[in-house]
Amino acid sequence: MSNIAQKEKDLFINEQIRAKEVMVIGPNGEQLGLKPIKDALTLASYAGFDLVLINAKAVPAVCKIMDYNKHKYESKKKAKENMKKQRESNLELKEYRLSVTIDIHDFETRVRNASKYLEKGHKVKVQIRFKGRELAHTELGREVLLRFAKAVENIAEIEQMPKMDGRFITMILTQKKEK
């Protein structure tokens, strides 16, 4: 391996290929057969592309005629897209439990903490558990959740509206998408 290809973990191209004979694959994926390395390089230069070593361990080594810079650009773009998807999937869901009769200072503390968490890009799940006779007045719990959403509306939007599930009413907030 040459130092350049080893450093960048790139494929060998053109004169970097050391095999005597190679199996050549054309730019459209067609097999051109077994060729000496000089003939393969000539074919690639006539086509206006590079000869790229795809599989060095195969016998004979496999090379493809392609635009190497375009291939490198597309693979970087794909890797960047995969990283973006991975970051999105690593977001956490922080849960905050409130009550129908929550005190104003406790409410403000939860709003402040949730805001910090939302600014980091994470999701926040706000939940109210009804006890005893509170179940008869679920609209009060819905009002508390909507008040919570209103308190963080400058940085968050509602992903899932308040929804009743047994003794709980739940709402999910996410960071606002920038336009």
C-alpha cells in the first residue's frame, strides 16, 4: 500500500495499482474481461475516467473504470447523511410529571428545566397523573399541559397533542424547526 492511499483509506487509482493483470469492469457495470494493467489504464484514459482498484484480494484483482472524484464526493455525502440520521436517532426523551394542582413555582422550575433540555435538541414528554376524583376533571390537566406548551412556545412545538391514556394525559414537545 502506498502512504497516500493508506493515510486517506482511499482506493488505489491508475498508476498506484500494482497488479499485473486485472479484471476490468466498465463505467456502466459491464465486464470487459481480464486485461493487462497497461491495457486497462489505456481503456480508462480513452473513456476519460480513472481506473480504480475495487477488490485487491480477489484473484485476479478487480478494477472499475469510473470518475474517482465523483465517487469520492458521493461517498462523503452519503457518510455525512448517515451521521445526520445517527444524530437524530440519538436524541433522548426527557419526561416531566406534573399534577393538576401544581404550584406556580414548581411549574416555572419544570418549564425552565425543560427549556434547557429542548434547546439541546432533545424531546420532552410532559405527563399528568390523575388521582382519585381528579379523573372527573381531566380538562384541568389538559389546561395545565397547554399552559406548559405556551410557556415554551418560543423554542418548542407540540409534536403530540395532549392525549388521555388511562390515568395519564401525555403531551410530547420537540425543538422548533428552523426555517
